[in-house]
Amino acid sequence: MSKNAFEYLSGLAQVIAERGAASPTVSEITKDWTGAAFTVLGTRCVISADETRMIADLDDTIPLPGVKPWVKGLANVGGRVVAISDLTAFLSGGSRFSNGSQALIINGRGIHTGLLIEQSFGGVRLSTQELNTKKKHMCCLIHKKWNSFP
């Protein structure tokens, strides 16, 4: 009985090898890029999920004396004390301030920092091919915006 089972499985393996589709190679597998979308100064931006901890709703911040006007203060976000900065005010040189109530909590070198943003659009998923085609356009926009700041 075991010989018949072995022969059957051997024949099945041969049929699969002859008729089965080949497995995709590593280069054929597409990896998706994930991130978060938000607006700053009316421009829709994205940030990699690797650099982001969360997007949090802020209630109140504790103001800090003697800091730049774009530093909003400290907030309790998920049980951590996080410094909150107004990204709109920073990038506009203080001429505009964000009226948003959400902060993008980023992780830079192990330190969590909150950036007050105007609006959040949640998660974004792009294929690497789509990201590469849009990257050149995005870099041009970023360069143009960056050079227009005071």
C-alpha cells in the first residue's frame, strides 16, 4: 500500500513539475511602499511608515517659555511626553500657523517628536514602480517649494 502511495505522489510531483507555473523570481516580486499622507501649507505630502509612529489627535499642549513661535509646547501622546512643533509655522517662517488639531509623531534617532499638521489623510500604499515614476515629480515639487521659503 505504501508503495502505491509513493508511486502516486511521485507521479503527481512529475505532473506538477511539467504543467505548473514557475515561481516568481525575487526581482518579479513587487514590494509596496507604505506611508502616511497629510497636508502642510496646502500641499499634500507623504512620509514613510518607517519614520512615523502615529498620527495623534491633540487636545492641549503645555506652552514652553522662551522658545520659537513655531514650538507649540509639550503634549502627552500615548503615555509619552512629546515636544510638538507647528510644521506650517516653521516652513512659512512664522507667517502662517496651522489650525489643525492632529500631530504626526515621528521617530528620529529614537526620539519621538510631534509635528502639527493641517489635515491627515491616513495611510498610503504605493507599489515601488508607482513610487519610482512619481518620485521625480515629487522631488521637483519639493525643490521648488523649498527654494521659495524665506
